[in-house]
Amino acid sequence: MRGRDSDDKGWESPGSARDIGLTRLGDSLERFVAHLGGPPISILAQLEARWPDIVGPALSVGTRPVELIDGVLRVSCDDPAWASQIGWMEAQIKTRFKDVFGQDLVQRVQAQAGPRR
């Protein structure tokens, strides 16, 4: 049967997204990331951009956040010296993260030296 909701091949749309149980992509991603132990998508989307606010401009040049899962913030560092500095600043990084994002999501900071990806 062809109607106003059918295409040229006669396929009829089953109804609205709500009728067939579809959800917004953002909602699905939010649930998926939470299931993996990650923070809200809005924080993930802003973390790299706000990294200089968290560690300072000098340290942000040689480091970058790569993962935040189950309260562990993993940081990639260009040099072992930067990794040591991140380790020494763990308490400050946790505090600054909470100040910037308004949420206490980082319980531990883990730095590893290696090339940027």
C-alpha cells in the first residue's frame, strides 16, 4: 500500500521514531560511555580544549588527556619529565578538574611517556 509516508518502491515508514523505540544518538552515546565507566559526553568533548586551564599553558604543550574511565584520568606525555610533573601535580589536577567542570570525576591521574598520537 502506498501512502504519503511511502517511498518510490512502496516502502512505508513505520511511524515516528518514538513509535518504534528510537532514541537520540546523543542519549545512546551517553548511556554507552557511562556503561564503560566514562564521564558525561559534554565533559569528554571539552576536556582537551580545557586542558590548559587544568594543568597550565606550559604543561599542556607536552601533555594531553587521552582517557577518563572509572575515575582514572590517563595523560600522554611527550617526555618522561612531563610524566613526572603530572604525577607531582596529581592533587592539583584533580582539584582543577573539579573547578573547571564542576564535578568530582577524577580520583587518580596516571601519566605515561610516549609519542603523541
